Amino acid sequence: ETKFEVHRRRVRDRILHLERELAGVSNQRSLRRGRRQEHGVPVASIVGYTNAGKSTLLNTLTRSTVVSDDRLFSTLDPTSRRLRFPHQGEIILTDTVGFLRDLPGDLVNAFKATLEEMEDAHLLLHVVDVSKDDFPERIDAVERILEEIGLAGKPRLLVFNKTDLLPSCVSHELASRHGAWPVQATDPESTRPLVAEIERIVQARSLRSLPPGDGESLPQTAAESRAGGI
């Protein structure tokens, strides 16, 4: 057996080991999702381009300490936390892997865990780093991937993050133009309107009674929501 063959065998064994581990994790997630559905707790998945601030937003909204950094794909296994509303009710928020333009098909398969969580979500929070010059292209990239994986019909709210890096008048004008909710993910105060809107959606349309994926009566964007579409 040559050195190359030994290396290849070790890589193959490692892949098989990881596949078995992922299968076990997937089963655990399925059990957790089943319990959530049994108790009727609605679920929202946080999606967006990589490094948009999804994990930071999850931490702020749920007062948790999910790992948040600038490394690509630092969030591979979905993390779920409970968001309790100020008045009544709650929702489970799930962090997901950051998307990229032209995501290869084999990587989409590798992100099966995150995709499973999005399929079960009642609502998507599409987080965007609005300080990036190419943020419209990043929005389009995420929307294309959602369409490719069959989630284009999911109800969602567009969330413009890192508004503190722009002049206030600019960030609010952009949010208004795109029908988005402006936030600074590190500042809990800035997220209050977003939380109030999520709570309003849960209460107004009783997400607890909706099966995952049934979003016909929910807003596709913040613009529809603000326009009274819900």
C-alpha cells in the first residue's frame, strides 16, 4: 500500500465517520422538530448572505451566546434559541449557514442540516449587510438559492443590518425603498420594531396553527406587511 493509498483510505474513513455522525445529528434534529410541532411552537429561520450578522442578531434577540465570527461557514449545524415576546407568546429562532453567490451543488448537499430547518420554518428573516455596496446583488443571490431549494414561497421579512455604518437618513431611505426592517444587530433597542412585527405576525395569523410551509396568508416582505397585506 503506497503512501498515497494510505492517505486516500484515511480520508475515505474520515468521510464515512462524519457521515455517520451527521446521520445521528439529523435524527436528533428530527426529534426536536417533532417535539416543537407537537407543542405548536412556531419557528423562524434566520437566512442571508455570509457575514450578514445572522448569529449576532440571534444572540441579541434571544440573549444567547451563539458563536459569531467572520469565518466562512462558521455556522453549519443550525442553532435554535427561544425568543419570548414582551407581551405574550414565543417563537423558536434558528440560525443558518451563510449563503454565497454560485453555491456549488455539492455544498448545497453539505448544508442539508440547515436546509431541513428552513423547510420546517413558518417564517424566514432575511438578514442583509446593508453597508456593503453590492448588497442588492447579495439579496438576489440569497433569493436565487431559496428558489433553487424550493423555499421561494416561504413568508419572510427583509432585515437590513449594520445600519449604524451608514448615515441615518441613508439607512432609513434604503430600508423604506426595499421594504426592510433596519437594525443594528448588536443593539437590542434597534431590534424592538422587528420583534414587535414578528410578534404581530404570530398573533395575527396564529402561526401556532399553521403547518410548516403554509404561508399563503403571510407577508412575503416587510413592504407587504406594512401595507396591510397581513
